[in-house]
Amino acid sequence: MTFEELHLDSELLAAIEHLGFKKPTPIQEAAIPVMLERQDVLAGAATGTGKTAAFVLPALQFLLDEPRPAKHPRVLILSPTRELAFQTHKVIKQLGHFCEIPSTIITGGFNYAEQVQKLKAPCDILTATPGRLTKLMAEEALNLSDVEMVIIDEADRMLDMGQGPTVLSLLEAIPEDFQAGLFSATLSGSGVRKFAEDILDNAEEIQINPPNQQSEKVEQYIYLANDKEHKQQLLLELLKDDSCQSAVVFSNKKDKAVEITDWLRSQDVNADVLHGDFIQAVRLEKMNKFKSGRIKILVATDVAARGLDMTHITHVINFDIPLRGDIYIHRIGRTGRGHNVGVAMSLCERHEIQNLQRIEYHLNQKLPHAKIKGLEPNFSIKDALKKQAKNAKKSKKTKKKKAKK
């Protein structure tokens, strides 16, 4: 299928050609025709598969098909994080480059009064995070009465962040019926489906790349690490490899991310840190430096796992093994984007083996192991599990003896 076969207007096709898109991705090919028919959609697709354009294009086409003056937004796109909201807004601007369709973005981290003023201008598409939007609604600074289409992006992430009730209360403020699309990296579990039932009406379900099938364009490896110092040396060697042109290093906690960044800088590595405590302007500055190549290594918490949409990232390294399989998939989805192949490597200490097993269960496969000459681990997964089982058995016996006394 070609984009021309999707019956998009010439302005959109010109923008698509300008961006260098050759043909629709599977999620775009499946979702766009359904949305153009004004039907609700429940869509699941792995990160890096073109989900954003899959809902932005039909939203723009709808506004081109049914133009009318509107002071208030006609299309509402809700994103769980500021980073993702800005990425979505960027795609709207890119695909709407040849259209006269005004769009606005509203998120936390910016001057509230300026955003209130911004909403007084005509706006057809509003991209927002639920928290800031709720505050604007509470103070009657925003009117959603003209909304005809609602997009919920990264619904699984929204639920993880506890935003579900906030989103539902926002949608209750829309007086008329609206078309809705709910997009998510995974549709597994009852949470997303229950969320969808509350929002969608007779939705067409689309599943591209089930959640346990991560991108085939990402090579994945596990490196066993004896301790933190061993991990640091492994990380340094991986980052110094000639193939590593640009990398995101993930940590589970903010303090650890800062610590890793400081250590890398002490080793003359061009690195910076990104976590949720930075104001939005600082986050954008760091991401722009990373994108332009002024920063080679970005050490991040999962606040960056969904907002970084950059095709130049060659490597993702999990300094900490993530706690869940879906988080792992989101992280490694930062590489291997577009037509590029990426590499994802995870450093695993003994105490993280259970997390690794949880990820492999989620993926329904064992991840391959690799070693660096001179930095081989002093244990194997099999031996570590045997030792853990032996220690657990010993601890159980000790507890029984104490209980008898």
C-alpha cells in the first residue's frame, strides 16, 4: 500500500514526501483507513512503529474534510508525559506543514498564565498532558465543547502513572459524542481494555507486533556483572566501541542516573543526565544537545523511555535491569527506529536475575549472553540460581529452628 492509496489530501501527501516517508508502516496502514471512516480504534503497536503518524494523519484529514471556524479545539490528543506531548506536537507541525490548521500544546513545566493566554487564540488541535489540562478546566480557562475527536496516546503508560481517572473526568467535560482512538504499546492485561471500554464505542481493534515481540531490528545481549564496579567497567567498554555513535543508558532511579553520569564524566566520556526533576526547558535543551550530537551519551530514567523519538540512537544500555518486561520493551525501542538497526545491552548483577527472568517470561524467549575479554563474570545464571535456592532453603530451616525455641 502507498500513502496515495489512503486517499489523503495533496497537502498531507506533500508533507509525507518532504519527510521522506516511502510507504505506510503496518500500524499506519491498518489504523488510518479505519479512523478516516470515523470509527473508534483500539490500537496496539510496539514503540518505533509509527503510531504517532497513524493518528495525526487522520486527524489532519478530518479537519481538511470538514473545515469550519472554531475558537475551541476540535481534536484533543492526550499524552502521558511532556516529552511525548512535544514529540506529538512536532509530528503535527511536520505533517501539517502545508495546511493552515492551528495547533497548540499545553503541558506542565511552563508558565501557567502564558498558557491561558495561548488558549485564547483559535486552535483546531490541542495536544496536552492530563494534569495541566485538568487545572485549566477547573479554572474555566479551556472549553472542550467543540471536541469531535479524542486520541489517547500511550494508554498503558497513562495507567502506570495513575492518570486513568483524570483522563475519564476530562472526557466527561465533552458534551457531544466524539470519535476516539486509544493507542498503546501493549494491549495486554485487563487495565488497558477496561480503560478502552470506558472511552471507546464499538471500536475496531488493531494489534501490530504483540507486546512480547520486541523490534526485530534491535540486537539484544545480556552481560553478567559481578558488582557495581564491574558494571561500570563493562559500561565504559561498551560505550568506547566504535559502533556506539549515540547511546541512552537507563537507570531505575534518579540518584543512580546522576551517579553514573558523574562517573562517566570522570572517565572523559561526553555524557549528560535526564530525569523527571528537570523543568521542561532544561529537558528540551538536553534532548536537543543529544540529538545534535553535542552530547554522545544520555543517562536517563524511564521519564525518557517514551519521549525520545530519534533515529540516530545506535545503542541502548540498561545499567539497571528494568522491573518489568513492558518497561524493557519501551527502553530498547529507543534504538532501531526508522530503517536503522540498533543494539540493546543489559548489565545484570546476581540480585537482578529475577528481574531478567521476568523480562524473558514477558518476551517468551531467552536473551543471548555476551562477554568482554578481560571482563568476564565470575558466575553463571545457573550457578547463581542454585546458590540462591540453597541460601533460601538454609534460611527457611533457621527460621523453623528459631520458631521451635
